Amino acid sequence: MTRLKLNELSRPIFFCDPAAGKRLAIKRVRARSAIVGITQDNYGRVFVLVAWAARCSTDALTDQIFAFNEQFRPRSFGIEANAMQSLYGDMVGREAKFRQFKVPILEVKQPTNVDKDWRIRTTLQPVIADGRLFIRAEHMELKQEIINFPMSATKDLIDALASAVKLLPVVHTRVEHDQELERRLMYLRETGAPAEYILQVARGAA
């Protein structure tokens, strides 16, 4: 089994979906707050680092955000900012400043005119269908939400995962890079470029 090198992975992206302000179709199930952290490699594969969800106080949620931020140093930490949730994002920003924490908070407003299940499906389906989503064995709750989607009683984790995936920077994968290099080398060969120059181009792109 090939081990990934840290320099092959991008800086993590985290997303927090706070319970405050959520509306549940199943009224008997109290909403959970959820945090998902992911990273990706040069092939565009997505690796789940954190899949955490709990019914907890806003203070406990804020402490969890700061703990993950300290542990993983993410590129950005998205927080859903629809309706009353926007007040929570502002509070986290003020608390981080007060504690002198550097948290790359990014308030994210989800489109209210788009069905939530459709948004999740269209974001994750290409990643899952291409076999580019990797989830650790211990992330059982996230796996179950994916397997049972859209019929699962909770969708906190899969929603946070989809939101985190949307925040990933667009990368040219290594496969795309190799294909582009091969096309360039083929062009040089067909146009009669010197072999030494072709070799220099190939080495320079390695």
C-alpha cells in the first residue's frame, strides 16, 4: 500500500454547520452541530480527516472549532451563516480575536432557493462516483449518512462534508498534468525538436 506524503496533500478545509437556526423535518430529532475536515492530493482525491457531530452548547462547539483549528491549521474554516447561524459565526470571530487565536473563518451562506438534498447530491456525486472520496474506518456515522442518503434521520455530517468539498480550491490533478506534458512532448517530437531539448522539457516538468 502506497503511503501519501504530507507535501502531496493540500492544507485542510474545515466546515462547521451549527445547530442553531436549523429546521428539522423530523421534529423529534434535535439537531446536531457538525464539523467536517478534509484535504486533497494532486490527483484530486478527497480525504476526510474529521467527521464530528454532537448535540452540545455553543460554548462547547466553539471550543471544538478552536481545538481542530489548533490541531490541523486549516486553509479555511467555513461556518454556515444562514439565518440565526450568522450570529454564531460573528461570535466565533470575536471569541477568536479575544483569545488571540488565528482562525481562518469563512462565513458561508447556503442558497435558500436550492433543495438541500439536491445540493448535497450534486456536490458529492462526482467525487464518490470517481472513487475519489476516502473515509476512515472510525467515521461510521458519516458513512451511514452517505449510504442511507437521502433517507437517513440525520444529515448533519454529509451536509458539512458537501459544504467542505465546495470550498476546496480547484486543482489541476497530477493525471491532467501528465496528460498535458505528454501532448507537449508529442508535439515537440512531431515538429522535429532536438532530442536534448525534449529531454530538458520532460525533466523540467518532473
